[in-house]
Amino acid sequence: MPLTSDIALDASRFAQENISEETKKLNATLEATTRAGPNWYDTEVGVEKYRELWEKGKGLLPAPEFLHGSMAAMMPSRNPELDIPVRVYRPDNRQPSRGIFLHFHGGGWVLGTHREFVSVLLAWSFVTLTGS
């Protein structure tokens, strides 16, 4: 089956000159932080040990905060034999939502899963969907 998409991206938005100074500073900080600690791809550390260090707050980043209050669901894919697991987070402010916030986690099963980003995703969804 040929791959097609309803999503169109303007690649020029990702050109170096269109990246804000704030984003450049954040990227530089992330690059410096990841150079300073253990690497998951080192044979001495490995993926499993790296995940364990992260969950205990002994990796490059603070220990993840696991929050409850999300709903697990399955979304159909193009392949009728495969469903995609999704998680729905809703701002808990009892206000009508202005839309949805869609986040694709691209961790590659190494640097974490959606669980490690729950508090960030909840904060983003609250601001994005309520304007608060």
C-alpha cells in the first residue's frame, strides 16, 4: 500500500534562520546536558541501565513525575491489523476546551516513553486548550 498523508509541512519553517533565539538557547542547553552524563548507547550503560538511572533521577534529567488522570485508548492505523495506543489528557479546570493538542513522542523506546512527559504534556495541554 503506498503511503499518503493528509498532513503537509512547509519545510522552510525549519530553516536555520527561522529558529528563534530562545529555541537555539534551549537546544544548546540540551546538547550540553546530554554531553555531560552517561550515554545510553555506551556498552557500559546500555538502554535498560539508562532507563533505570533516569527513573531514579540519576541520569541526565530529574526523575520523571508520573501523574494519573489520563485515559488510554486505541486509534486505528492504515494497517487493519495494527492499532496505535494513545493517551488522552484533559485539563482539570472545568472549562470548555478550545481544541486539541497533539503530541507525537519520538523517543525511539530509548530515552523514555510518554510516561516521563506526563507533567509537561498536562501543562502544555492546559495552556494550549484553555489559554490560561
